[in-house]
Amino acid sequence: MKVLLIQHEHFINGAGGTEKICSFLANILSLAGHQVTIATSQDVAGKPVYPLENKVTVTNIFNPDIGQIHLFPLYNYKGKNPFLWLLRKIEKKKNKLRNQRLIQGKGGLDGLYRYNLSCRSKHWKSRIDEINPDVIITMSIGSLLEITYRNTYDIPVINSVNGRPDYDYTDVLWPRREIEMALLKESFKKLDVIQVLFDSYAAFLPETFQGRTVVIPNPVPAISPEHQMTRQKKERCRIIHIGSLVDDCKKQSTAIGLFSRLSAQYDRWDLHLFGLGADYDLLQQRIDDHNLNDRIFLRGFTSRPLEELGHADIFIFPSRYEGFPLALTEAMASGLPSLGFTDCSGVNQLIKDGITGFLCQDENEMLQHLEELMASEILRLEMGISARTSMASYSEDKIAQQWRDLIGSLEAK
């Protein structure tokens, strides 16, 4: 069976959760004997970050000549040179007039959005027809919209949802224009199957979806013995966080603030933050403000997260929202007690409050529970054992079999 996985953005050079799951799906389906292609459309050079089986094909369909209309940039001059200020002022006015003409030429901003999307979607259709797959799996609703706008396919289309579904088509998390939300909801009509991560997530699907819903969680890797290090009698103890440095979502600043309030009392403890992202400078400034550069560390990207988790004692994860947080599950599988917020999607599905860690109502409660864990090695070990045990149901073998069964059910038709 020819399986086409589509992640229209970020797959090349991307080290996030979606890229990891896309690579996992490609590998397990390839090993099951399917002919697997991953398609993306990115104006970048590079390669996939996560390992792929030799038989998996990656194709970048990006073409600069498909007719996209881009608006001219508008920005203000911030220097002190009066000549450059005047020059940039004139350029900005010219670009405003150019943009007005472009927008009017396509019947407004919505018309321009539809035009650009239509060009991309037409290009996707031609390339998909060349690949001629038996089934398509899109890795986001955005990818589904890219391939289905004004297009239809006579093969099954599955969407793999890597978050709570309503995050994909509403403005509940960030601003979205009405036209975008409307078209995203329309794209659900083109689906035969949608895969969600938890049973409760099915309630967040739009009324436009009339297909089949399948619950398949994300896989959690088995932790080898060398990564299950003893955490007893250590000279220094570690609180760890792994995630993109996007503070609006991951709230690393909360972790920094809470640790700073306990750092003097617990002088054997350090905080290690792993990840890359746009808020590196902001978070470094928070660390500087607390004068804790010798206790709080921004460690950047790690290609060995399990090894780093093996050196840690507590996993702190104060995210505002999540889907199925892979870093949290890997921490729990490594035997770490974890801290998260009660109202954070995904996190509140995985942490069992008081058993595998703590779900906290607010920052004060998180501070209280963080101190409990820092103060008690026995509590850390007990919760860590429970956390590791709780992840057994998400083993890679079990999740791989669920995906093989889903593809097999389509093949049987």
C-alpha cells in the first residue's frame, strides 16, 4: 500500500513533536511493508531531524513559481539618521500603495488569501496525482486544507491531530481571521478518518466533521536501563524542563520564578531548561534578573533527551496548553515526578494528581508541591515509580499496532 504523509511546513530541520510523530508513523508503516512518502513544501535547505528508515522517501514540493502574491513589508526606521528616516518613510508609503493595489486586485484580503491558497492547493494536487498514493495522512488541519481546497480525492484521507482539535480551527489560542477559521472547518468535510489523542478530545471536533473518529495516543519510548539512573545520594539535584522556548505556551518564566523563590533554601538544587525558540533572550533576562546564572541554565537543543532526563530528579512543565506532550511522557517514563497545571490540556490527561506528580491550580500551589518534592527523596522515588508504570499503556509497540490496524482496515475496503 502506498502511504503519503503530508506535513506542509516545518518537517525539514524541524525538531518538534509533530515532526517526531510524522517520522514515527513513516517508520512503523514502512517496516510493515507499506511504501511510504513524506511530502512537505518548504523554501529551505536541510534534512529531517529524526531518523527515518531507508525505504522512506522525503519529497519537498516547494516551487517558487506557483503564483503566490506577497504583500510588501511595512516597517519604521528606528535609527537616528534623518536621511534614512525620510528614505524609509517614503518607501513605507510606496509599499502601502502597492499593497492596496494588490489587495484590491484580488477583491480584498479574503480574496488574496483564497487566491494564494488556491495556487498552493492546485500545485499539491498535481504532485499528489504523480505520487498516486492509496491513502493520505495529513499531520495537521493546515496540511489538510493545503491539499483539499477546491480539490477532491477518491482515496481515504486521515488527519493526525497532534493537539486538542479546537486549537486547529478556532481562535481560542491565538488570533485567526474569519476566512481562515471558516475554511479550516470546511476542510474537515474532506476527511474519512480523524485520529485524536484522547477520548475526551473527540468532543472538540467541529460539526462539519462527519467521518470516523479513532483514538490513538502518541507513543512513549521504552527507557533503557542506562537511562534509568539512580537518583539517590547525589551531590547536586536537578529540576528539568524540555520544550520550545515559547513562553506564551510553555511558560518557562514560571519555572524560573518558582525556582528562584526556593533557591536559597535548597542550595543543592539547579534548574536546567532545554530547548530552542524565540524567547531565549527574554528567559535569559529573567535569569539575570534573579542573579541565578550559576543555578539556572538555558541548555539549548539536546539530541539526547532521555540521557538528560536520567540525570534529573523533578520534571516541571507549567505549560498553558498542550496536545499530547512528548517531553512530559518521556520524563514520566524515565521515572520522574512531574508538575503541571490542572487546566492545561494534555497535561491534565497524563499526570495523575498525587500519584505520578501534581496537578496545580495556580503558581502558589505549584510552588508548594515543588517544595514538597525537593524536600522528600522518598516522595520523588515513589511518584517516579508510579509515573514510569503509568506510561506502559503508551508503548511504541502498542501504538504502532493501532496505526497498522487502522491502515489495515482501510486496505481491507
